[in-house]
Amino acid sequence: MRVGVLTGGGDCPGLNAVIRAVVRRGVKEFGFEFVGFRDGWRGPLEGVTMPLGIEQCRGILPRGGTILGSSRTNPFAVEGGVERITANLAAAGVDALVAIGGEDTLGVATKLSEQGVPVVGVPKTIDNDLSGTDFTFGFDTAVNIATEAIDRLHTTAESHHRVLVVEVMGRHAGWIALHAGMAGGASEVLIPEQPFDIDAVCARVETRFQTQYAPIIVVSEGAVPADGTGMTMQSGEKDAFGHVRLGGIGDRLAKEIEDRTGKEARAVVLGHVQRGGTPTAFDRWLATRFGLQAIGAVADVEYGVMVALRGTDIVRVPLSEGTGELKLVGPSEYAEAQVFFG
Ligand code: F6P
């Protein structure tokens, strides 16, 4: 059996740990051969491959990024894309494919699987918003990076009696903001699921200063002010790749707070630092278990599934479960954090 492996979408700490586990178990236990497809779906679409075996996987467990490269290529947006993929898989002698990616990558995998391509999915995103699994690898690393940043910002905020606004990733879901905000003792967490009231935020900023502590406000990149509060969002502009830029909510929030309260405010945008570098032990462990189970599914000739964490078990669920509705922060989870606001 010859198995193709690809990683698609935004990179994520732990991708290499998945690749390593897939290859190690595949070679040692099942005697499989492997081929790496470069840059997500671009690899099978254009027939761009690289050698992949135990040798290529040596030393990659703690390395961030992906040795296979990644892209957001969507073969369904390309004329004849599906036919080109099936032809290139056949040309590479591939019997099965392991696709590691988020909503978009697994969405393509789901459609290809419906058209008979033998594919197994592995879910990934630092945002932790895929509904089919309790956690995705990469999330824990992102939360730890954001928490360390918050810890550091407390001391400089207090020394200068400033408001510090920390913008974290999360276009649709506020999981990183919520977990890092709680772990880092933030005085406010603003998430996309709950439009915020700028008057209430400013009132809590004032209260916080009365207790001699400087406010740390953690805001998801996708958070928006509620209508009618007088704080207007610039509409998202698209960059050259069609990705919506939300216009820097952190910067605009800091300016708005400064204008309204007269307190000095600064914004820190953590951006891609949350996605780079070495994965935490938890993410390595989860990614490794996902990889072991994904190649197990291939060995069982069980296609059209993705691996998922349910409690402490790694299970196989239909691929479509990873691409259904996003898993968002619920009102009760958000309410729990609000005890610490202000
Ligand atoms: O989905 C993962 C993610 O890191 C989001 O949190 C973020 O909005 C987006 O990717 C950034 O994408 P890009 O790397 O294309 O700018």
C-alpha cells in the first residue's frame, strides 16, 4: 500500500508530529510506503510530491510548521481540479490519502471522498472551533503563547498605569481569548460570539483603575462592538488572497478606550506568533495519537472518516463532522469568565 500525506490551510504546531506518527506506524506496523504532497491540495492538483519516510521524519516532533508545506488551494475552484487530482494520485501510485487540515481542507476531503477518493482526515486548527472533536492540536500551544504574553503585559501595564489590549487569533470563535484570558487573569475577554458594549467595557476600565490594578483586555480578532454603542467597525477589506482583514480591532479598541476614559492605552497584536514554533507537550501527544489512529483507519480500509478526540479517546467519525457548524463559545462558558471582569 502506498499512502499520500498532505497538510493544508494555516499551519499549526503539531502538524509534523502527525506526519511522523502516520509514517512511523505505517512503515513499522503495516509495511506501507509513503509519498508527501507539497503545499496542501496544490500537491495532488499539480502533481508536486516529495519523498516521505522514516528518514524525513527524524527530529521533526518538536518542530513547528510542516515539512510538507501548506496552502489554501481549493481544487474545486479550479477548472477540472478533481480530475487532475485523481489522475495525479494514480500517477504517484497512491492507494490512499491522509489529509491533515482545518475546515477548508477537510471540506475538500469530504467532497473528494464522496467522489470515491480513499481519504482519511486529521483535524487541525489553533482556533479549536471544529465541531467534530473536543480539541484540536495547536490550540494548547496558541493559548500558552497568549498566556505568557498576558503575564508579561500585566507588569508593564501596572508600572505605567495603562490599559493593555491584547488581540489574539480567532475569526469566528473566541476559544483562544477565553482560555488565555482566564489563564492570564485578564480583566476583560471580548469574543466574536458576543458583541461587546463599549460603554460597559470603559466603565469596567475605570473600576479596575480604582482598585489600583491596570486593566488587561483580551480581544479576539473577530470580536465586534454591539450596534448602537457608538463604536463603528470599518468593514473588512480583503487582501490579495481574498482573506478578510478585519481592520485591527485591538488597535481601534485601544484608541476608543483612550478617547473615552482619558486613560493611556496600548494594543499588542500577537498574530502569527501564536502559530509558530514548537508545540506544547499536550499538542505533540494529541497530534501523535491522531496520526497513529489515522493510519490505523487506512490499514482498516476505513475511508471517508476523520479522527477526533472524544473525552480521552481517539475515535473515527464521518469526515463531514469536521466541516459542519463551527464549535463556538457558549453563553454559559462565557458567563463563567465574566466573574473576573472589571
Ligand atoms: O484558522 C487559523 C487562523 O490562524 C485564524 O485564527 C486566523 O484568522 C487565520 O488563520 C490567519 O490566516 P493567515 O495565516 O492566512 O493570515
